[in-house]
Amino acid sequence: MISMNPATEELIKDYPEHEPQEVDAALDQAARAFAGWRETPFTTRAGLMHEAARVLRDGAERYARLMTREMGKTIVSAQAEVEKCAWVCDYYADTAEEHLAPERIATDASDSFVRFDPLGPVLAVMPWNFPFWQVFRFAAPALMAGNTALLKHASNVPGCALAIEEIFHAAGFPEGTFRTLLVGSRAVESMIRHPVVQAVTLTGSEPAGIAVASQAGSVLKKTVLELGGADPFIVLADADIVDAAANATLGRCINTGQSCIAAKRFIVEDRVADQFEEVFTARMKDLKVGDPMDRGTDIGPMAREDLLDELQDQVDRSLKEGARLVTGGQRLDRRGYYYPPTVIADVKPGMAVFDEETFGPVAPVIRARDADHAVELANSSALGLGGSVWTSDTEKGRALAARIESGSVFVNGIVKSDPRLPFGGVKRSGYGRELSRWGIREFVNIKTVWIR
């Protein structure tokens, strides 16, 4: 399993994959650990989870540098990711017992209530773009609920995958409660079918989600899927255009544009479209592309060369279909997988950059006749993860939020994940929720108890 530095195209390390017998042993260990972990008091679990947060913060520089070297995110964003992971650990350490407290319901019984009991070992199939955060946002609630966790991470971030296991070990979690398995995607189906695994969560592409859901469905196991996004960024005519353009730049280029909830379709009312395009383009041109270890860098390399090639193909096809290139649009002639901040205008439905998820710093600008047309354009996508509305009239923003088909809508703010709020999508962006009390209840048995 090869770890490459996308900024230099140099080999970091070649990690040996786990053999099938090692995977079976880890699964059996997770089952044995579950027997004791499920009976562990919340206070004990919380103490260990707070300790995991401390380990993260104490090692923040090392973990951040590891992420930057393995997948190219800027060192500033990598450090912020470590802190966010510590936050989600602290959040669930403090709230899990309340979120999972039995709920009494008045019936004809002497006593009737609902319990939230853990399911057992849960398999997580995780992506490379937020190599720590995606794992911790699953692991913190799953472990606090009393489950054990098995991680199959993306093949290009094996160092991060092993480091996460080390964090839980250093925090004092019992052996087997969290295990990293260095295996390829072809090993996933056999793990899903293994009788030890009780549920599966995946963050990744739509094809990967379909495969995992099909495999889990064939053996009747619960799944949560967080798939791609083509998030609309709606700018109404009454918006503060300078502020909207600044946030559009941030929302599009966070993590070099490699985020499911990055703003990906900029739908602007026609009356202000020229002004927005001008200000937005100037902002995008000002971004510094360079060494992700440099704290002044805004845009690092893309994580892999095949991802860069796919993005270039989407841009090329859209231009052939009649879109207009405003800035960028060609891979940078330098070592590393660098793509410049790119703005494409005159984009319409049917073009690649409108219909497909663009996983990189490419921003299509789409003109809308009015607010109703903007919502129509926003909803004319097979994906529905997040979206935002920019307006000086917050009541109008509230009304439009109700009509947008997505798992979240932010009015005058970029879409982000927050441990206190549920996170997930609709349509082909997946199903189920992570984070908040809704997330911790995904992998529990919601059990009715009736007593006379």
C-alpha cells in the first residue's frame, strides 16, 4: 500500500497490506472487545475519549504534517483538522450519555421505555480528503455508544490510518475496540459479509456507495452513506456581493476544492452576475498556489494525479459544450499534482461542470433569472448534500432553504460540518446522518421495553 507525496511525487513509504488471516483475527478481536466494551460505564468511556482529544492536541503538529505529506492539504488546514477531531471527541464524551438516555413513553404498561443499545463491531470505509476528520466523526459516536470500530481507510493515506489507531491505543482504549485494517477495496465485501460485522458506514463516491449498500443489503446489515455533493451557492440580487465572493472563494477552495460539501455550482441572479463574476475571479486569482507546508499557501496539490486528470477532463468537456473560461483551466507546469483556481462562466445544465461533482478548485458560474429559477437550478442535480443562500433578507433566505433539496442549507454562511448538527445528504448523496444526537443513534438498537 503506497503512500506518495502529491506535492513532490515522491514515495513516502510502501506499507504491507494485512493478510486475510490477519483481517479475520482483527474481526474476532473486535467481537471479543465488544463484549466488555458494551458494559463499560459512560463515565469510563468519556474519560478515554477525552484522553483521545488530549493525545490529538499534544501531537497536533506531527499529525498535521503527516496529513500534509500524504494527501497534500495545507499545513494550516491540517492543524485545524486535528483540532476539529479533538472537538468531536470532547463533544461526544460530554453528550453521549444524554443522547442515549432511555426515553419513557406513557402506554398501557406499568412502565414502557426505549433503550439505545450498541450493535457490535461497525466497519467504516473512509476517504482520503479529510483523513483524520472523516474517521473521528464516525469513531467518536460509535465508540461512545458502546460499539467497536474497524477502519478500512483510503489506500493513499495508510500512514494516517495507522496513526489514528495509535491515538486510541495511547488514550487507553481496550485492545480491539478500534482497529485499522490496511486492505484494498476488493477486501471490503468479505468484511461486510463476515458475521462479526454488524453495520457499515461509508464516505466516498457514488459508485462506492452503491457497491457497499448492495453488499450490505444482501446480508441485511445497516448502512450509512455520505456520498458526493454538487452544492449550490445561490447569490441573490440583494446580497452583499463582495462578501459573497469572498465566501465563494473560501467555500470552493477549502482543501484545494476536494471536499464533498465545498461550494460547487455558483448560481447568481442575472442582475448581479457580471459584478459577482468580476469580484469572484479577482479573489480566485489572488490565491497562492504552492508548497502545502508553507503557512502562506492557499492551494496545495491535488491528492492524486488521476484526480487531476479527471478534473481537467471535466473542464475541457464543458468548454467544448460552450462554457467560457475566465481564469485557470490548465494543469500547472510544475512538479506535483497542482491545478490552478479556475472560474468558468456561461455554464448551463447538461455541461460536465454543472451535472458532475468537480473535486478540485474549479468554479462554474451559472446565471439565474430570479430566485425561483435559482432554486430550480439548484435542485436540478442528482446530488443533495449541502447548499447555501446569500441574501440581505434573511426571511427570504429561510423560505428558500425550505425549498432546496439537500441535507443542509446555510444562509449567509458556507456549508460546514459541526458535531452539534446532523450531517448527511439526500438523493444520490446518500442516506443516514452523522454527528449530533441523530448520528450517535444510527448504530444502536432502538429497543422498546414494555413492563406490566
